[in-house]
Amino acid sequence: MLAGFLTVLKIIGIVLLWILLIVLFLILLVLFVPVRYKADVDIPETELDNGFDVEKIQIKAGFSWLLHFLTGGIDYPASKEFTVRVFGIKVFPRKNKDSNEKEKPREKEKTDNKEQEKNTEKASENDQVTEQKTEDDLAKAEEENIDNNEDEILDNNADKDTSLSSDNSIDNNGNAPESNSANFTENSENEPEDKALIEIITDIFEKIENILKTPQTVLRKIQYTISRVCGKIGMIKTTLENDIFKRAFSLVKRKLIRILKMILPDRIRADILFGTGDPADTAEVLAAYSALYPMLYKKVSFEPDFDRKVLKGDIHVKGHITLFTILYCALVCYFNKDVKKTIKRFKKIFAS
């Protein structure tokens, strides 16, 4: 019993070990096997006075990884879509069969939606007709009710006016009562005028105070912002002059240069014919090329044309990208103490 249990554990351990070895092997492949790329650009000789047609440019760009296990590329203008293949089998984009199968149900859905829209339009028209009828009936009923209410209100007002006139015209002694309405109206008219004048005067004084206060507040805000910016500039200056920042900057610069050297093409071959139509401008372009000739004499050949406005090019590029170098440089910069300190310092400066 114990021997069988131990054999099962042994088999499980061996299987797990093989799985770990396979995973480790795949990780090493991804990290150390470079992705190779190449690009070929062919620009036929074209007169720029007549315009430049982009469709005439022929571009072939592609990549390969692990002895062409994974390949991909684009061929412009023959096929304008980027393809990816595994062992020569097209993986991206998918085949046209899947797209046709998807388009068929979409067409059915479109026809069904059109029929539903027609039915809904008919139903909405019928609803509108019925709503108009009901609205007309309600309007007629409301008009009748309004007329009846107006007649009742007029009768009641007439009765009230007669009763009030009889009460106010004669008092208990049979004489007309002396009304103080005139004095009341005069007092009520004078009081709001005085209040209105006081409110206008207070509003004017408040506006004058606000006008005088606004420049002071603006100047205080400007002084605060200027002092704050000057303080931040001083802190940035001190950090830039610090030895920690200098060491971190030199480290990051070296690693970035290493990554750029690895990403840049290993081989470049370009044959270019170019003319601006103006001999002076073409001579300036030639002077710039001659200044860079020690770096480009094996890679780029430039032929000027002083008479025509023309362009022609034949460019071939090859290179490789290794994921390990990118990951290594990023980790070295991330775990460096000087880099961490400078990042924290800049965070404090911008957060304050």
C-alpha cells in the first residue's frame, strides 16, 4: 500500500518537474530569442510637380520569431491588412468563411428590424389619430365648462357689488361714512419709495466695496502663485544639482541608449534620388547629407537632381529586438536606489 502511494507521488513529482522545465524553457525562449524584422520600401521615380500618389509606394514589412515559428507582416498596396501566421497557418485575421457566416445572420437581423420598424410606424400612426380625436372631445368639454363657470362668477360678483354699495353708502345715522382710505393710500405710497431709495444706496456702496476689494484679492492670489512657483523651481534646481540625481540620470541614459541601439536596424541600405526644383534648396540638402556622410556613407547613397523636382527611393531595413535587454534595463532602473529617491523627490515637489 505504501509502495503504491510512493509511486503515485513519484509520478506526480516527475510530471510537475517536466511542466516546470517546459514553462522555464518557454520563458527563456521568449526572453532570449530575438524577434527579427525587415522592411522594404520602393518609391518609383515620380515628378513632384504633378503630385505624389501614395498608392505607387510599395511597402513590404514583416517579422519572424524562432526559426519562422511565428511570422507576420503587411504587403502594401497588394494587401492592406496585417497578417500573423503560426507554422505558416494564418491566425490573424480570421478566414473569410467566418466573416460570411457572421454577415448572414446580420442581414437577417436587418430585414427583421426593417419589418418591425414598419409595423411600429403603422401602430404609431393609428395611435396619433385616436389621440387627436380624444383631444378634440376634451377641448370641447372644457370650453363648455369654462362658459358655465364664467356665467356663475359674473352673477356672484354682481350680487356682492350691490351689497357692498348699500352698506358703504349709508351708516346708522343715515349719513355717508367718512373714509380714511385716501390717507392710508398716501402713507403706503410713500413708505415703499423710501425703502427703494435706501436699498439702491446700499447696493451702490456694496458694489463700490466689491470693486475696491477685487484688485487686492487678485494681487494676493498672484503673489501666492508666484511664490509657490518660485519655491518649486528652487526645489527642482536643488534636486538637479544633487549627486543622487546625476547618478540616476547617467544610469537611465546609459540604459536607454542601450535599448535604442538594440531596437535600431542592424542593416540599412537606401538609394535616394531627390530634387527640390530649386538648385539652392537641393544644394542645402546635399550639404546636410555631406555633414552626416561619415555615418551614412555605407548605408545611404544620395543622388541630387538640380534641374527637376523629383523623388525616387529604394530602402531596405533589417534588425532585431530582444525582450531580455528591455526587461533587464527596466528592472535595473526600477530597483536602483538613486532612481527611487529622485522619483520620490519629484513626487513631493509636484504634490506640494
